[in-house]
Amino acid sequence: MVSKQISIGIGIPMIVIGAILAVFLAPMQFNLSDTIEFVGSLIGILGVLIFIAGLFARKTAQIVS
């Protein structure tokens, strides 16, 4: 029932990129710090949601014509 392609291929990289943006890149940019933190945390939250959605994804039967 677990879709590894969704969880590992999309969810985890989005969480990592969001954390890098929010934690490491935002303090380097003084005038855009709040915006970069917001975008990084938004990407991280979306990554968590996609990761959880990958855990509940089901494989459907392939339609043969």
C-alpha cells in the first residue's frame, strides 16, 4: 500500500530543500529573510503532506484495452 516513489522521490527531497532554505539560506539574506523563511517552511510542509499521501496511496489495477 505504500508508494515509495511518491514518499522517497518527492516528499523527502521537498522536506530537505525546505529545511535548507529556512534554516541556512534565510539568515544570509537580510532584506528577504522573512520571505525566504516563509517559502522554505511552505515547501517543507507541502513535502510532509506529500510524504504522508505517499504512505496512503494505493496501486490501481491497470486497464488493458
